[in-house]
Amino acid sequence: MKCPRCSHTGIITDAESFDGNELVWSILRCDMCCFSWRSSEESIPQIFALRPNAFKIAPEQIGSLPIVLPCPHYHKRS
Ligand SMILES: [Zn+2]
């Protein structure tokens, strides 16, 4: 199995859902680019295959990507 976004093969299973003893779905995550998806989303690899190459990430690019600004703090109304 490989990551649909960066093609890295280091995939981690973060969570699994069972119906009795039967595995129904897993949450999978790429240990290179952190993209995650549910195993039952079978169309995810096909969707990424149809996207232009500009939307894919090469693992060697990850260190030079711009930093995503953090979400601002919000205050709960009391
Ligand atoms: Zn990835």
C-alpha cells in the first residue's frame, strides 16, 4: 500500500473499527506527509490518480513547504 498523495509506502494504521470480530474499516495515515484516509474510501486512490501532478507531493519537497499558519485562538462565549 502507498500514500495516494506522496506515494510513500510507510502507512500507519491509526484506528480500526470492528463489527464483532470483523474489521469494517481502518484509519490509515502516511508517516511521510501525514495524509490520512479511511480504508473504506476506496475511491481515494482513483481520485488522486486523476488529479494533475501539481497536486501531488514529493517526499523531498515536504521540508521546504511553506508553514501553515496556526488557527487563531477563539474565546468561548460565556
Ligand atoms: Zn504521503
